[in-house]
Amino acid sequence: MAAHRDVGQRVADAVADLVRIPSVNPLQSDDSAITGERRLAEHLAEHAAAIGAKVTLDNVLDGRPNLEATFLGQRHDDVVIVDAHLDTVAVHHMSGDPFDGRIDDGRLFGRGSVDTKATFAVVMDVLAEFHRNGTRPGPTVHLVGTVSEEMGGLLGARRLADRLGDGGLDDAVAHRARMIVAEPTSCAPVHGHKGGLGLEVCVHGHAAHSSQPELGVNAITAAARIIAAVDAENERLAVLPTTTAVGPGTISVTEISGGTARNIIPDSCRLYIGRRLSPGEDPAVVQAELTATVTRAAGPATVDVVLANGVAFPAFFTDSDNAFIGVLADITGEQPATVTYGSNCLAYDGIDVTKVVFGPGSIDQAHQAVEWVEISELVRAREVYATLLTM
């Protein structure tokens, strides 16, 4: 029991150290003191090198590198890739110090504690034990920290996908690679979630004096018709039959801005429409149909419709009876599950590796004003990785 507590304290302290290195996604804050992933990537690179890893920092964006740390295993043709994103969401809405890494009442607090710095600490602790014992894990392990997951189009994961497709990471694809994408899943193996695309819509009307609205084309009124059409589409999707546990697609408007003055009929209005895709839906088809719906609803106003980040992602889905999913289910004692949120798995759709989403803690604690992870969850996840990387 004392050893169990020691492991929990050690891993919790390691997570706390990472929480104290802010890595807020730069698209969610303009405070340069807390944004960007470089400091965290460099810190992890130093520690990974100290326990025997071959380390690469791959600059995805200016000052925003992916971390690639390779730990050679006993079997070179058996590979486990662990992708944990480096960036976190914003902190302006948080209570207290978001980066204090406070430990209290069996929990570790702070931004990124559960989403998803916990996985770095857990995996590094297991690999450090191999190093101390002068041994190696069974499979070769590629621990990758990716940038730009929380916002910006999964650029880090897309770079890694390109590298894997070109034979990178010692040609992991050819070597029976299995990939774990880190997210808080309460240590259940997640085998599916929705894909997604976003549309940035600019509605163009015609300005007029508000005393003569008939002389203008009200862009906000047109936007309201678009919103009504989107709501109707969401109702239609909700009752469609589905073939997987991921469920039907969804759609919603999450941003709107428009108008220049209280006495001017607005000539422009901007909307953001988010569409979640179920397995089997073609992003290109969905984008074309949704664009046509928006255009019709806006008339007589006109619209410009742009695909957000220039990319759309099909859903992620692996059959629950997949062998790797089964291994994790056996180790964890948890049934394979699906989730409502997305992950970097979306960027690996065209890569021939077995994929699963897995990690300690609950998504319910992510992105909150108070973020935390149970230390018992850290210990549990560590036990899973210790078993998996010894096999």
C-alpha cells in the first residue's frame, strides 16, 4: 500500500511540474507569457533524453514544435505510438492560479492536468523505470507531443500523419504500429467518435436607414434564417438511423457577430457553424450540402462560405472487437466505449495503424474553471502502460 502511495505521489508531482509550464494554445490567448508549446516540448525532450530516448523537435509552426521521443524496444517490428497534445485551452475563466499544480484531497489541479499532461507523466514514469532497471520495453515506443490540437486544425497531428505516411518514426506503419491518442477517457479504451468540419459564413446584405428597412437587405435577419435552417437540420439528423454506437451527426451555430449601429440596417453578419460527422459520412458531401442550405436560407442576401482551417475530418471508428482494443479492455477491465468529443485520431484517418483513444481522468473535468485529475486515475493509467509496454 505504501508503494502504491509512493507511485501516486511521484506521478502526481510529475504532472504538477508540467502544469506549471503554461502551454495555452496561441489562438485562445494573446498573452505571450503563457502561450505556445515550445517550453513544454523542450522540458519533455530533456527528460526523455535523460532516460534513453532519441529526441527530435519538429517545428510545425514558428516556435511550436512537435516532440518526438523514441524509446527502442526489444522488438523493433512492434511499435506503440502515444500521441498526447501539448497545448491546453485558455485560462481566463479559471478560478485561482491555473498553473499552480496544487495537490489536495487526492487530486492534482491546474490547466492541462487532465487534458492531457497526465499522459506524459504516466508514460515517462513507466519508461524511466525501464531505464533505471537497465531494460527496454517490449515494443518500440514513440512518445509524441503534438501542437495545435485544441484549436487551429490539428496541425501537429497532421504533420505527424504526413511523417508516418512517408515512412517516418522508423517506418512505424510498416512495423505493426498501434497508436494511443491521449484524452481523458476514465481509462476506458475508446474506439470511436465523430468527425467534424466548420464553416465560416459571411452574410452580405445592403445597408439602409433603420427608418426605411425596405430599402436595405438585413444581413442579421438573413443570418437568423440560416440559424433556423441549421436548427432544423440538427433535428433531422437526430432521428436518422445509425449503424454504430457513435450515433448521428449534429450541427450548431456557435458564434455570431454583426451590425454597425442601432440606426443602420446591417449589411454584414458573420456566423460559425460546426458540424459533427458520424461514421460513414463523407466530409466533402456534407460540406457541399450544408453550403447549399446556408445559401438558400440567406436569400435575398448573399453569402461567402469558407471551410474553417481548410480541412474537414471524417469520423474515427475502429470495431470494438479489434485485437488491440481487446488487449486494452482486458488490462483495464473496462468495456470499449465511444465518446462525444473529438481527438487527434481524426488526423490519422488515412494512416494504416490501429488507433484507440485512452487516458486517465474524466472529460467532465476538462476545459473547466477548475480542472483536476484524480491521483488514483494516474496510478491506474500507469499500471495499464506498465503492463502494455512489458508485453
